[in-house]
Amino acid sequence: MRSSRRADDSLSFFGEPTSEPSVIGWMPAAAIYFRDPDGHMLEYLAMLEGPPRPELGIVAWSQQHR
């Protein structure tokens, strides 16, 4: 069975549609969220190299170096 999920079904940490991961500064990690066929929120998380940056809070991938 193939999934009908598309790349543009990805959600940010805040549940808004996005095309890039959310960066969680205090971990540090990058995460993408999506809903399974039953509507449950799922998280795909990857730890990032480098020290935690709690001052970032949670930002889009493209904003982490600003």
C-alpha cells in the first residue's frame, strides 16, 4: 500500500504547513511533523551537531543562522 502523503503535508512545530524543518534550539534538533492516516501527529526528529542554542527557541531551518 502506498502512502498518499505528499511533501507539502509537512507541518512545523506549531502545526502550520511548511516546506522546511523546525529547529529546536535547546536540544539542538531539526524536526518535521505530519499526520498519519488516522489524524495522529507524528514527529520525525534528527539531532544536530553543535552545542545547544536555547536563545533560538524554535525557528524555521532557514532562520537558524540569523
